[in-house]
Amino acid sequence: MGKRPDQLKVDDREHRAANVADEPWFQFSREIDQLLATGQYQWAEQTLLDIQETVERTLAVTPGQRQAVENIENGTRSRRYDGFRRRYR
């Protein structure tokens, strides 16, 4: 048999905002949607989708994720990526 409601443990974490749209992770995810909608970032589409998936799964945004998206917005590619591209041209 299952537990009665009074037997369930109450979550000790802070309660999330009543409106999920106010959460920083949600706003960041929508920013990624907007970037993808422009069609200008097809070269980084999978990276953006992977970052978005992780943010939505963890309900949190890391400074590294923010920096990665900012780099993509600025058109910054890593040296490793550029080297890989030149090798197979």
C-alpha cells in the first residue's frame, strides 16, 4: 500500500516561484528558443539544444552555460572547432 499524505516528507528546499516564467532557468531557456528561431545559429543548434535540455532538466543555469550561449551569440567558436573544420575542407 502507498503512504498517506501525512506520511510524506515535506520538501525542505525553498519553494519555487508560483509562476515558473519568473524563474531564471525558464527565462534563459526562452532566450535559447529566441536564438534558435532566428536561424542564424544553425552551426551551434545542437549545442544550444543540449544546453537548453540540461537547464530544463536541472531547473538551474550555470555561469558556464551562460558564457557558452553568449559566445555563440557573439559568433565565437573554439579553436578546437575551427581546427576540425579546416582539416576536412
